[in-house]
Amino acid sequence: MQQAGPGRRAPRAGRPGRWRRGAPRARWGGRAWRAVAAAWVLVAAGAGPAAAHTIGSGPAASNYRTTVRGIEPAVPGLEARTVTGGRLELVNRTGQEVLVLGYRLEPYLRLGPGGAFENRRSPSAYANRFTTAPDSIPAEFDPAAEPQWRRVGDRARIVWHDHRAHWSGPDPPAVTAAPGQRHVVQPEWQIPLRLDRRTVLLQGDVTWVPGPSPWPWALAALAVFAVAMIAARGRRRPRVLAVVALLAVAADLVHTAGALLGSSAPLAAELSGTATTAAGWAVAALAAYRLLRGRAESAQVFLLLGGVLLTLAGALPDLTAFGRSQLPSAVGPLATRAAIAVTLGLGTAMVVAGLLGFRAAGRTPEAAPDGPGDGRVAA
């Protein structure tokens, strides 16, 4: 066999130290896309009236503020106010039973010394399950039917979402013309209450309150993302990414707690609404555990999946909170917006770090050729 001479090029054997894209990268890349696809399926499966953090009954973030002016005529011991998310609270200390009448003047809610009850046959009970009033109501909800009372509380106190006390239509012309100013868009709403044979009116109004600029919060999320990516460089990368995952879970827990405490939905609806994000917490925690145990390579798929779930189900559905004045959360608007921004920034950092990790894991050094290290073929 001829040797490579001065005028000949040696056969191009593999060179030590060069990287090539091989089967491992394709295998890891396939896992990455499967993880993203699985996350999309989980989020889509949880979409509905109780998806993400807009849980159960009650309004989403908006600029319409509901105010209770009082009960007319006044009844000693009967008090009403607005609570989180523009819901109504009625407390009965009169010693008598009080009925809240529904949209068709049917018995809807009942509260007194025996506790608080909801009429399961009331059309209002069905309509108030939804953020927007439904176009049709099933026939089983009949205002003329004999009430079927379901206990919803042990005290003479009840909290509920009522479409009569919310603005649900398109923005009125005054708001469209001057969105940066306050406007009373519904000067008076009324809900009839019945005590024995006497009817009184729970009254209030709805006001447009401009929200803050969303851009500072969007920039805050971007800053959180940048800090996380810069910190996750070098040898500290696994530990930093573990902390990133745990902080993202903590931020989304604050956000979720506020939404749950600010909801009047049944427990089943609340649990349904948090199922997808709860999966994100578990996966992100597993990624952090594997990273801290030195299993960085196997943690990448969990880091990616957890980041996708926290971003898609935890933060993105509630981005409108950045620019709305009325938030249905019990932890306050500042903490809610901050929790969403941190979840968005850190969740996105988890996704990007997971994808970059797959790319790095897919590079494998090509084996050096047998024989002399100069790449020449021996005779």
C-alpha cells in the first residue's frame, strides 16, 4: 500500500477533539420535543372554565371595580360588602332567614341561624358558575321548581359571584374615548333580598379604574430571565438551575394561593384548575433534585418539561394582570404581579436551559483512528 507522500493528502480520518452531531444528539432532541409536546397536551387538556389560575366562578382580571353602597332600606344586622375579585359578601346577624333572589326572582341563596344554603334548581346557581353569563341554561334549572337546598356554609355568611354586579359587555363609549380616566359605567345595580314578606335591595355601582402600565412588569420578567441565564454559567450551572426551578415553583405557589383564596368555586373546581400547574411543580422539583444529586444529564428533560408547564399554565394565562387594576387574588395586586413576572422569567429560563442542555449533551467526540496519531495509513 502506498504511503502518503509530500504531494498527497492523507486519508481524512477522524480528528481527535472535533465534535460531530450523532445519534445521541438526535435521541436527546427527540426527548426534548416529546417533553414539549407532552406539556402542550397537559395544558390543552386543562383548558376550560377552570383552567390555569382563573379558577371556578368569579371574574378574571379587569379594570371594572364593583362597589357596594348598602342595603335599602337598611336592616340592622344585615351587612354586605365586596371582597376579592369583585365578589359579594352578605352577613346576616338579624336572627331571621334571608333569601337572595336570583335573576328570575327565584330563591337562589338562603342564610340564617342554620347556616348558608344554595338552591340547586336555581338558574342563577348555574349561571354564576361561569365568568360570562351563559347563553342558555339547562332545563333542570327551573325557577318555578321546588327549591333543593345545598349547604354551602355553617355560618350566616355567604360569598358569591353575581353577574348583576359586574360589567360583562363591551367597553362603553366613555371608556373607549378616555381609557386613562375613571368612569362610572353602571351607576346602580340592584339585587333583591327577602326577609319574611319584606323585600329590600342590595345596591352598588361599577366603575372603570385604569390599570397600570404592563411594560415595567414585562421588563421585570425579562430581567429575571437574564439574571438566571447569566448565573447558570460555568461549573455552578447544575446548582443554579436547581435553585431556579425551586424559586419558580415558590413564585407560582404564591400566585396559585392568591387565586384559590380569592375564588368562591367548589373545591373540585379549584383542584381541577390547579392540576396542570401542580404537575409543573412536581416535575420542576424532580429536576431540582436530580440536579443537586449530580444527575444533570438526566435532569434536562424534567427541567424542560417543568419550565414549559410553569410558563404555559402558570404565567402566560394571567399576563393580563400586568395591566389590570382589579385582580381576583387574595395576596394583593403587587404580590400577584411580582409572582407572575418571576414565574414567567424563571420558567422561560428553565425552558431555554433545558434546550441548550440537550444540544450540549448531543455532542460526542469522534473516536481517534487506530494506528499512528498523524492520521497516515501505514504500509
